[in-house]
Amino acid sequence: AAQAGEVPPEPKKPLTEEERKEKLEKLEELRIKKRAEREEREKKEALDREKKRIEDGKGLNEIKQKMEEQEIKKLAELKRREKLEEQAAKQRVLQQIEEDKI
């Protein structure tokens, strides 16, 4: 309903063939533009996901490498201790042999 001082809306008149064609062209252009924007956005999101996957992979590799280094250090320390224990045991045996000679 038109209020005081307002011009009542004109009834919609049917579009001419040319207006209809022009409107369809604009809609098609808009559809193409939206599709291109969506494809560009999807491409960027895929690239971002790939970058994140690579970064996550690097992080996992670093963790794996650190764990391997820790394992190597642990094994080296274990060998060192075993060698020291062997030397101490050998020394005790030699000392016992010396004491038995006396």
C-alpha cells in the first residue's frame, strides 16, 4: 500500500524480447563470474591444504628424527655402561687372582 506522498509502484510490465535477452546475458555473466570465483577459492584452499600437509609432514619427520637420535644416544650410553661394567668385572677377577697368589 502506498503511503501519503509516495508514488504507487507501477505494475510490472512484461519484458520485451531484447530486455529478456539482456537480462539472461547478465545472469549468465554473473554465473560465469561466480563460478570463476568459486574455482579460484577452491584452488587456493587446495593449495593451503597441501602446504599444511607438507608442514605437518615436516613436523612428523623432525619428531621421528629426534626419536631416532635419542634411541641412538640411548644405545651408545648402554654400550658404554656395559663396557665399563665389563672392565670393572675383569679388574675384579684380576684382583682376585692376585689375592689368591698371595
